[in-house]
Amino acid sequence: MRHADAVQIVSWEEAESALRAVRTTVFIREQQVPEELEWDQFDAVSVHVLALNNAGQPVGTARLLPDGHIGRMAVLKEWRGQGLGSALLTTLLQILIRRGQFEAQLHAQTSAIPFYKKLGFQVVGEEFMEAGIPHVKMMLSLKESALII
């Protein structure tokens, strides 16, 4: 089993090419999300997390918007199922707690619901389409979470 060396907290300005590489592979190529829907004004103002493999190559990413929404969670196919997504998400949840924001929310692809449920997220509301992919809103109260900070 391979592990990423590090999950780093980065800004769009310092890590744009690495963040774009992962998201382009996962969202645009693999999931066929139209490129014009992938990139938005929120990248520049979000906190990003970036996972690198032991060769220093980007293998995963996610972002935290200023309002506390988590999004753009992407792990390269060959790195999935190894705890990387959990490490990325946990890092963002810890940032929320340090900010004093005790509620995490995200729009999960329906195929990812079991992943988020394992971390305590609950589905809120009905399924909807986003970028042509079925999603649900999910929330987690961080006051009740067992996160170790």
C-alpha cells in the first residue's frame, strides 16, 4: 500500500498547476465535467489542500470556500481507497474548527455518499444535478465530531 507523504495546506496562487493537474484528470477527463464549470472565481479565495506522493507529484486535492463549504475533492484513481480522501477532508475539517466554524457542508456525488457517511456526514435534502452528475447536500456538526486536532 502506498501513502502520500504529506497533505499540505496551500493557496491557489502557490499551487495552481498542481491543483489543476489533479482536478483536470479527475473531473474534466474522467468524469467529463465541462471545463468551463470546473474553474471559478472561488479558487483564488479558497483554502486548498494538496496531497503529494513520495515522488512529490500531486495525487489529491480539495478546497474550503470562505463560507465553509467543502468542494472539489479529487483523488487520482490509482490512489483511491488508501485513506487519502479522508486525510484531505480531515485537514479541511480541522481548519473549520480552528476558524470557529462548527458545521461542515458539501455537495457530494451520490457515488461518494458512503465515503462521507463514514466520516459522520449526513444527507440533507433531495438529490440534484450538478455538472451533469447526481449530487446530494451533506452536513456534519463538528461540535459532535470525534476529530482529533
